[in-house]
Amino acid sequence: MVGGPSFILAILATGLIAGFLLPLNRDQWTMLLISMGATLGCTLVGFTDDWRKVHSKQGISELAKFSGLFLVSITAGICYFFLLPGGQESYSFWKDLPLLNHLICAQPSLAPVCKVEFPQAAYFGWFIFLVLLTGFTGTATALAVDFSDGFDGLSGGLIFSAALALGIAVTGLLDVTHPEGIVLELLCLLCAGGILGFLPWCWPSSWAARRNTSVKRHAKIIMGDSGALGMGSLLAMIAIFSRNEFLLLTTIGGIFVLEALSVIAQRVLVRIYRHHLSVLRFANTQTFVHHSEFPLPFLAAPLHHHFDLLGWDRKKLVYTAWTLGAAFAVLSVMVSIDTIAWQRYLGRFLALLLMGAVWSTGTMTKLYFVGKLPNQRMRHQRLALYYGFPYEILGMRLYHLVENIEASEDVIETPAEDEALWQRMNIYDARAMLGLYCYRAGYFPAAQAQWNRIPEPNRRLRPEIQHLREEIESRLSLEQQATQPMRRDQLRARIEQEQTPIFTGNLPPADMPNPHEPISDEEINSGQEKGPWQSLLPDNDTMRSRP
């Protein structure tokens, strides 16, 4: 159930009540109404998307969503310029930029603000710049918050820390010279309070569709596009009116920026690679090359889906994101309220360093490698699948063990295969290699389980694996015909009849069958993916009766 419209309406109603209870003047009321109007407009865009997803299984187009958000944001910018006196003042740091200062300020000076008046050229220049700045900030923030709304409670906790950080940043405006300060503080408290009331109903858990079915899901409602776009727009309006949009886009919203950049990077690179990249190993094949074979920075976008595909626990992943969001909030407070220049620059540098560390963690864990499982008690080391880098620095591992297979190092036949160990590759090549080693060792069901994890478009690019897979299926088919009282065609009919439907709709990629997850014991024993047909496998008595 989508709960975004409910708490957005509660925030707007509480804001109106607070406006009547507080002695707000005309300009303060105008600022409050512009902010709430932009929030309501973006909420309606998200509500339209949620409504169509529920009733027609497909939301509005990306262009329609972007256009709606941009239209609402530039409308708020136009109202800000014409209805509020602060809208006709260019300010630092924009007015201090070398090429921009003469366009938005008639007489550049060291003063923090510059009044523009009609019919100066700077009047029109600042009007255009402010409207575009408001449109970009509002649209980018709303979409970034929407991108982060992938797991239960993820975007809620990030919005809460960002709202608190903005609330602390605008405390310097709570004086008689800045009458808008009380409105901005009210909006920050409304944002944080609304999310705080929503989070208990959308608390994170380890639950995921088609995975961990025994784990209970704590969330009763979700934010939806209506809530995410509305809250993102509210954060943007607070930042614009308090002149902290640069702080929001570089420090406070660090996690939101990373989520948005991961989506942009993946989509732009896929389009560029599709038209201008040639994968040489597939150059002589007519088979369509899936985009997952391209050298993309992440397994999936937004960024949190990348780590979910790696098998990270969703609850721990959300808690980690909350911690990072709180760290960015603390750094933003350090930047906004400290008057010492070097400390402000240090805070910005630490924020960029933290963003770079999170980004590099994603790119570092994208590739896998096949290595040996160290065990001193075994004479021959078993082979295993890892992701990351095959290094240790100061005792800290830069890799993670995903799973190990039954085959040992004895199945390696050539020096080239030995050199291929510990070399980073994508998950499909790693699965193909593990399946080949299981095949050589005679573990045919385990080999089949490895190759079944490779999606069909990627498997078609590896015809030698496809041939071996068909051979194993023929062997297992003959074996089942010899040991099962039921004919194979009847068995296949029962499997097709009882098989559960594949999830469709707007599920994130992490909720679909995942080639990156470790293979279970049931899959190793049966050679097939885990499913509702496990009861059709031979029982223990049948297995013992085999010659």
C-alpha cells in the first residue's frame, strides 16, 4: 500500500495550521505557500505514476515525469522571483563566478548579495538563471530521492537526516534581519516530523521477493513515487529559499547524488557502448550482445541494487546507507555553520572523499574471480568463487567468498587455465568456468546448476557451454528414465503445471532470479534452480537403489 500521499497531506495540513498559529507576515505566508504548492505539484506527478502502475501495470514515461517535475519547479522559481523580495537578489557563490557575475549583478562587489532592478540587463539575467537553477535543483533532488526509494525505509531515513541538517543550517537565519528563517525552520521540522511518523510503518527488514521467504517483512506501507517526489521537492525548496542549494547537491544529499549518478552513468554508457563499442571476443558472432557484457561501473542501478545483487542483507544495507547519510549531514553542518575557511574546505573535501569511497566500493565489487579455497586440512584445495580484488592490505581483505564447488584444483589441465585463476572477470565467465570444472570432475548436476545461473542471452554468447549443458541434460534425462517410474514427458508436464509464475511488473532487478547469489545445496544435487518442483526429485530410497 502506497503511503506517500497520506503523510504528504498531513505535512501540508500541519504547515497550514502552524502558519495560522504563528504570527506570519505576508512574505512569510507567500514563501510557505510556494513551498507547499511545489510539494503538492510533485506529489501529484508521483501519484499519477503510482496510479498507473497499479491499474495499468505501467507508470508514466520518464519524459512525462521529468517534464512534470521541471514544470512545477520552474513555476516555483518564477513565483519566488516576482512575489518575494529575496527573489530579486543574486547572491554568492553564483554572483562571484568570473563569467557569470556581470550577467546576474549590475555592479559586482564583495557584498554577499546584489540587488537587481528593472530594466537592468542583470535583472533579466538573474531571472533566467534563478528559474533554471530552481528547475534543475527541484527536478534533480526529487528524482534522486525517487531513485533511492528502492528498499523499505531507505529513502525515509536519508530524508530525515537531510531535513535535520538543513534545519541546523538555516538556524543562522532566525533573526529579525531574515524574516524567512522561521518559515524555513518550520518546513525542515515538517519534513523531518512527517518522515519520522512514516518510518515505523516502513521499517527495513531482510525480506526480498523470491528470496528469504521465511523472513518477515516489517513494512506495512511504502513511500511510492508520490511520497518520494514530494519530499524531494520540499527539500529542494528549502535549499533554494535558504540559498543552500549548492550545499544540498554536494554535501547534505551525498547519498542521493550517488544514487542519481549511478543511474545516469549506467544509462549513458549503455547507449554509448551500444553504438560505439565493439567487444572483440564477440566480434565474429551474429548473436546479440547483451548490455551486461559491457564494462559498466555497476551490476545494476541505482547503486543500492548493485549491493543487493551481491547478496548483501537488505536490512544491514539500509542501516549502512542511513549511517552514511548521517555522516554527510554532520559534514554539511560543519560546512554551513563554521566561519573558519579552512574547516569549511575540509568538510567539503571529506564529503567528496566519502562519496568517492562509496562509488569505488561499487566498482571494486563488480567483477569476480575464481580461486582456490585455502584449507590446511585438505590435501587438494577446492575451487571457489569470489568477488572484489584478490589482495589483502594490512590484513584487510579486498575480496569476499561467494561459494565453493566440489571440484578441486586437480581438474585444472593446462597452464593457461592455472593462470586464469585469480583473474577478475564478469559473473557469467566465472559461472561458465566453475561449471566446466564441475563437469570435468563428474559433478554433472553441479555443473548444470552453475550454467543455469547464466541468463539465456549471455549463454548464447558462449556456445561451447551451451553444447556441454545440452549433453548433461541428455545424460540426466536418460538417468531419470532409468530410475523414475514416471516417464520424463509426464514429469515435464507436471513441472510445467506446478511451476510458479515469474514475477513481472515494476519489481527491481534484485528481486528477479539472481546469477550472483550462491548456489544452494538443492540446486547442486538436482542441477536445477530452486523451485516448486523440488518434490518431484527422486527420494532417498530411489537414490539408494541406483546401481
